[in-house]
Amino acid sequence: MHLEQSLNSRTLLAASFAALVLLGCSGPFSFCQSASSPKQTAVPAPIQDPTRPELQPRLDTDHDPIPSPDAEEKAPVSTASPSTPAQPGEIQKRQDGVYTMHEDVDEVLQACVVVDDKGHMVNDLTRDDFHVWEDGIRQVTTSFLHQDQPVSLGILVDNSGSMRDKRAAVNAAALTLWRQSNPQDSAFVVNFSDHAFLDQGFTSNIDLINRGLSRSDTRGTTALYDAIAASADELANHGKLPKQVLLVITDGADNASRLSLQQAIRRVQSLGGPVVYTIGLLFDTEKDEADRAKSDLEALSAETGGIAYFPRSLDEVSSITAEVAHDIRNQYTIGYRSSKPASLGGYRRVRVEASAPKHGKLMVRTRNGYYANKSTTQHAPTQTAQQTR
């Protein structure tokens, strides 16, 4: 994927898998390219299935008057000397006082939120309160973290014609999310209709995020699945933080994607995340379309460990985005090394349970599974997890 932008013109998104076969395009996905920018040649890549990231051009090159900030500025802080990097198994103390242990293993990380039977978030559990199964086999946890960690965040907003009267309220709600989030978060903005436009690359500057949200010219149809798959690739390729989230806001069902819903979900799962939160503005959508959109958004969120919200009016959207920010900042991260070799590949079904007598029945919200990559770990080597006591 690559992006070239101008303030006033954008061209069409490259076609995905089926269209590539017919048209002979060079890559399965691309954010849209500016017609006024210099032409660039895409890197050829073979047709691939949705479980594997494709070879593609970079998206983080500036081609417009708005410079993208340096993503490195949000890299996790380490107290280790550059000349003495942390070794696997070595415990270090960070500047914020948290003890960390680095492991270079095929560790599977599950972001989890726990609620009680009244729907209240439970934030005082320990590692021993969690139990993890993969494909029905009990796993041994290797790391545990419950801390407000910064995230790499993608904000995806429907830009189709039906959103014209909703965009002002939606943009304000997206900014509410940002103001309630961890100050060290880094986000990009995608406006999508029949194609997806990366209107702001990764930044922690609220003014640039606002500017990206404001680059909307509501028209066209809704290619939701394609936008999610392309944005998940953007997170995987350029997100600098281990925790990754997509927030999707739309008012209707997909009617323009080249990928199917299951292919989009599979692409997200194959990348080891991210958690997908969805907001469906379906209160004035025709019933058949609203039912289909509701089913799709619930599936996207349930499979990845997020939540699907369906406000009754635009007045509720800002409170929902504030709730999403709170949810993200109160996740547990459970790590384990799969008892099944990564070389076997394939989809692994994951189940996480939590129990603490003083809280009664607990429900854990997390992704339902992942695709094991035969050649690389689920996450970049040397992830950081809090030392458990």
C-alpha cells in the first residue's frame, strides 16, 4: 500500500484480490493516490490469500503540504543503554517504575477486558485468576500485564453519501476518543466510501487528526471490508506499539468491497490483531440493510475482542467513543507460548476464562483466535511484558 495526497484531489483505490486477477494490478490493496502527485510504480507481488500480508509500497512517505510526524517519537521508553540491549529473560526497570522482562519467543498475546455479571469492568485480577486454552488444550501463561499502555490506533470513518449530515457529530466524537486516550497513543485516519483514503498517517497531534477527519467529501458507496483489511495492514506495517486497535464508524452495510466479511476478518486475525471496535449509526437506516450491517459489525468486533455499539441518535456517539477509550486503557494482556508449533500454521481457537470468588461470575472479552504464521512470530520479537509477582 502507498498513499500520495493533495488537499483537493484524490484518485481511486487499487483493486483487491479478485479484481487484480482480472485487471493485472500489482498489489492486493492500496490506499488512494493523488492524481496531482508524481507517478510511482507499485512493487509487483503474487496473488496471495487473506491470511498472509502482501508485498507492497510504503504508505508513510509525505506527498502533501502536511508533514507526517516521526513515528519513532512514540517508541516505548527503555532505560537500557544503547550499547547494552536487553537480553531474553533479563529484567529491567523502566523510567515509570514498572519492571519489565523481555522474551524473544513465539509468544501469543491476548488483550482482554473482564466484566462482572452486571457489566461492570473488573480491574483487580492477577495472573493466577486467568486460564487460557488453545484448541481445547490448557496453556501456560508466560507474561501478564494490566497497565494503561499506549496503542497504535486506526480511526476509520464512513464517507459515503448517507453520512453527509452525520460527519460533524462523528468527527467531534472521534476527537472525544482522542482526548480520553493515553497521551502516548499514535493514530491514523482513514475516510472510506467506495475506496479508502489514508487522510492522515500516524501522529499524536490532535490538530492533524482533526484535519484528517475534516478531509471528507461524503459521496459514493460503502467498501467497509476493504477499508478494514487495508487499515489492518497499515497497523501491521507501520504501527510502532504492540497494542493495536481499529475504531470503525459507519451508517450502513457494505455494498462495494471486493473482499467478503470473512476475508476481512481473516486478514485481521492473520496479523495477530488488532482489536476492532465498531459504531453502527443505524437509527435511520432501512431495516433490511440495518440488520445486515448490525450482524457484520457484531461479527467484526466479536471475533477480534472488541465491542459493537449501536447508538439511538448522534447525541450518544461522543459518550460511546469516551467509553471505547476507557475500555482500551483498562485491558489485561495475557501472554503464552502455544503448545502447538508455529510451523504447523493454521487457525487456532483461543478461549480465556477468569475467576475470582469475590466477583462472582466473570466474562472475558478477547479475540476468538488467530492464524499461526509459519515463518514469523505472532508479534515482533522482544515484546515487553510486566514481571509477575
